[in-house]
Amino acid sequence: MKSLNTTAEDIAREAWDKVRNPNEVVVRVPVVWVGNLCLPRENGDGEVSAVFSTFTFGDNYAVEKATAQKIQMGDRKQFIMVPEPNEYRRLMVKKNLLSWSLPIPIERENGWITPECYKRVGSVFGPLLDALVDEFYYTTIITDDEEAIMERQSAILFSENSRGVANACEAVNMFCTLGSFWEKFGLNKGELPVVPFKEYMMLKVMARKEGDSMRQRMRTSKGSPTKIASGGRTRPSRGRRIG
Amino acid sequence: MPTIQPRESVKDSKPAGNEKRVDETLMPPGKYEVTPEHTFEVVVNMRAEGNRWVITQQSGKGVETHKVTFRMWTYDEIVNLRKAATTFDAVRRMHLVDTDLLDRLKVQKLMRSWTFDRDNPRLKIHRVNETLTDESWESFKKLHPNIIRYILEKMNEILEYNG
């Protein structure tokens, strides 16, 4: 829930937090006091923030396994395992909530909030924590809009005569940048954010130049480079390349 | 032969029965934690028209006013109640929330009092372990459907849509 008075600096701060510390996600919810009730509202005059650890593949595996229910499919004797969505969200809090701006200390043990601490965490105003969990949950899923853009851009990117994608979305950008930087220079996701920007740009320009020249070479090379000798002269092979 | 007996002088470290934990006594619930005082009221203004009741916005002449008090729900209660009202549709492969059941659970868990029992003892509500009994839910259901719908709408305005 982004408030209406979000400034460019707020957005930059959020992006920087994400790059600087990829292991943490900070979420903020505007709130308003109605009598003695604290409710999340878009035009709220206050703000509550919470820091969650980034929801990883391992977190999802553990939480999904813990909340899986056996569901019978129709009359058949087939069963599927489905995670219970409400319990899933409760475990997300227990597993990933690190700190928050509420005056309730978060105590953790072995990577989880302690039962005594959760007793207090779970007793805060429901809509407030629910809104914080909503914000955190949105950082863990691919939205319908994101999926549609990925679908469209990957169709262009992987087409036969592709020349890249203009205005690439985050997924395509990450796929191409991380892929090429890892392949060429062995830089991984953790190391890339601290590379000086000028050097990053130089490498990116050079990678683009290399790609352009490779494409150019493929376009200008006519016929097969394999020559067939016959009667004192050579001619290009008419054989078709398979594969 | 000596036998080993438990020492009577050693007390159990766990608090007995009603005894409160020391940390809870020293650090009572803060302003963000739900206590029985965190309530809100749904005010129902209604006017009799023939043998039915019409909900009105303002109180005035011929308008009867009643109040229903609910407690705010905690995050843990949200999860528990939604979980109880959620089923998995195996055909469509998606979770569905039975909102009617969820509303019933909210009323039984969170309704503290109402004034409809002022002149009608049959509408008196009773609670066991902080939960409205099924008989009291039956009393709730005795109201006209439009009054019930209005109460549920106003309750959900706060609980689900943040007022």
C-alpha cells in the first residue's frame, strides 16, 4: 500500500535498501487511529513498518510442507497435497518477521519467532498485521501483470530473429544481465550490486558491441563455409545444416 | 533399600492455574495489542413500517435505536476464523472462503453485547469461554434479515475494510 505522498526519494530509498540488503524486505503501511483502534488506511496520518527476511525457496519449501493438506479429488481415490493459505501466512510471520516499529520486541530462536513472542505478536490488531503481511506477501509472488509482460517479452527475446527487447521488464533484465555477467566475468547476484556503475556500463556496452558484431557476421556470411572440390574448382556445399 | 522421593520443597517453575506470568505482569499489553477494551459499536436506527423494520440513517421521531458491540479481532483470530471458513474446491483447484460461515464465526467470537435484549429477554445472549453460544446465535438469527445484513455490513466495514 503506497501512500499518495510517496516521493522519488522514498522510491529510491526502497530500491537502495533492496540492492544493499537483498536478505531483508522492509514494508510500510499507513495507519489511522479510530478511537482506540489502529487501522491501516491508504490516507493514514501515521505509518507502521516491519522488516521481514526475504522469503526464499527454502522458506517456501518449509512453510508449504508444514501447511500441506491432503485433498481428495472427486470420487476417485486420488489425493493431492495443497498448502492451507491462512496457516501459510501465519507461518510467514513466524519464520520471516525480524523487527517492526511496534513496541513489541521480536524474539527469535533457531530462525523462528519464539512461541511466547508470537503470543504477543498474534494479539496485535488483526487488520494491521494482516496489511503488513499482505505487503510482504506481494513481494514473494509474480503478479498477473508481471506474468503477462514476461510472457510477451520472452516470446520476442527467444524468437528466431530476435534483436533483444526494448524496455525490458525486471525478469528479462535480470535473466540477461545476470546470465551474461556470470558467463563472461563470473559475477553473481550478490557481487553485481557493488560493481562501480561506470565499469558496469563499460562492460555492458562492450557486451552489446560483441553481440552486434556476432549478429552482423551471421547476417553477412553467405552460403556454407564448407567448400566441395569438383573438377579442379570448389563450390559451396548444398547440404542442409541439421540441428 | 532407599527409595527416591521428589523433594517437596522444590516448586514447579510453571505458573499454576490463574497465576500470571511475571513478564506479562511487568509488561502489560501495549496500545497495539487487542484487549477487551478494544471495541466498536454498530448503531442501528430503525423505524417500524407495518410489520417490518426499515433501517434509517438518522435517529428521530419514531425511530428506535439499538447498539451492537463487537471486539476488534487479533491477527491470530483472523487466521483461525478464516481457516475454519476456507475450503478447497478440488474441481476448480482453488481455495474458497465461505463468507456466510465466516460472518457467523465473527459474530460468535467477537460480539460482546447488544441492546436488542433490553425489552426482550429471549434475545439475551450468553457466552461460554468468551464465545457466543449456539443458542445465542439462534437468537441473533431471529432478527429481521435486513437488520442482520446491516449489522454484518457495518461489522465488516471495520474488520475487513478498515472502516
